[in-house]
Amino acid sequence: MAQPSPVSADDIGAAAARIAPHIRHTPVLPLARGALGGDFIPNFKLELTQHAGSFKTRGAFNSLLTLDDPDRGVAAASGGNHGAAVAYAASRLGLKARIFVPEISPAAKVEAIRRFGAEVVVGGAQYDDAQAACDAYVAETGATRIHPFSARPTIAGQGTLGLEWAKQAELDTVLIAVGGGGLISGVASAFAGSGIRVVGVEPEGSRALHAALQAGRPLEVRVESVAADSLGARNVGELVYSICRDHVADVVLVPDDAIRAAMALLWRDYRLASEPGGAAALAGLLSGAYRPASGERVGILLCGGNVDPGRIT
């Protein structure tokens, strides 16, 4: 029997009420049966239209609105989306923010962080290097670290997406891209006990959750993927692992070519500009990594749209 999630329905409901004045309730695009091949009924949750371009804004606002001492300022490490979300939320709430990014962060994401008024520091080659630089800054200054995935306020904020989605569409299964796992942990916690299956999708070259579930514990993985700037965590950590172990039905892996194909399809057929991480859930269907049953109602989360237009096709 699955254990209750450490992030409860009450936590997510409280987060939804707290952040409601600050976020967009993003639309769902229903598609015809067979629109993506197969005999299932798909819909897209268009979270790429969220403020700052991704779902991360939900967790950022919930984290900042529950700070014990906001005057100390906040710091975050990010491949781009979390940093943009924290910068946006901080600007709206009048807080000082410093964002540490790795060298692989796309210019469009770094520009967004600066546009929202945060200080940007390049903190090493990949995400975990930026996290180490952020941790050192927090230890030195007393600023509050806003973790992108392994924190209850972050996960509860991301879980509000699940509550919203369930009111907008009938769902049997949802496909969720996985980086550090805060998003899938939040959605799985929101859907716990509902009968809605939550399936994670990771790049073959960035599989921290898949590896943890196989090993029975969180562990370090090597990261090399077209989606590494947003799905590039090396270790999901114990909190995310414990939630996903009990409340995620499956995690599938997709090649980078399938992610690129999903980005191209979204632009060609729907004029939706998705970043690689934002298109990964759709890649799970296009690659055949996840095969829905006949008549299955499948929600596909398009979670981020911070992309250089030249990368789409």
C-alpha cells in the first residue's frame, strides 16, 4: 500500500489559494481522438504560457510567499526556468534575488532573469556547479535558498497545476517531463488516490529519477541531453524519490531526436513554441516509449516555452 505523500492535499490546496492572485490559470487544448496517432484521446496542458514561461512560477511564488524573513533576500541555482520564475516572483513581491546559472543556460533564459531584475552569476559548467556556488553564497550572506525541486513549498506550488488540470479535463493518465522531479512530485501528490496515473518522461541522457527508481535510492547520474538546461539534475534527492516511488506509475526514457521531433511538431501543427524540456512529455508518445490503451484519456504537459526560435525546427 502506497504511503501518503509528504506533500499533502491540504498543502497543495493552501498553495493554490496563496498563489492564485499571482499566476495564470493556463489553458488546456483538447485534441481529437487519434490526433497524435493511436486510438487515445489527448489534450495539451499549456503551462508554457505561464508567467516567466514555465510551471516554475507556481513553486517560486509559493516559496517566496512562505518565507520566514523575506528581507534577507533570496538566491537560487537554475538552468534558466527556475531562475526566471524566482526573479519574476521576487520582482512582483519587492524582494532582492540573486540567480546562479551554469554556462549551458540558453541566452534567452539568462536574458529573462535579468529582465525581471535579478542579479545573474555564472556558477560553473552545469547545473550542480551553479547549485554549489549558490550554496556558498547562501552560507556567506544568510540569503534564503529557493530550491528548484527538493523542497516542500516548491513541490506544493507545482502540485497546484494538477488541481487545475483535473478541473479542466477528464484524465486517465498524464505525461510529465522530469528534471529534478519537483513538478512530477507535486502533480503526483495532487493526484494521489484519484485514479489518475502519472507517468514521467526523461531524456535518455538525463535520467536521475529513472535511475533512482531502478536502484531503490537517489544517486548521481551523468547528464548529456538537448534538454539538459531544464531537465539536467544529476540527483533527484530523497524527498522527490520517496514521493515518486509511491505515487508515480512509471518513468520512460526518450532519445534527444524524439524531443527535437516533438518541438518541431508542436510548432508545425499547433504554432506552439516549446523548449526541449517542455516538449519531452510529447516525445514520450511520439517515440512509443509510452503506449496508451484504446480510448485512454491522456494529458500531455507542455511545461516550458523559453526557447530561442531558431532551435524549434
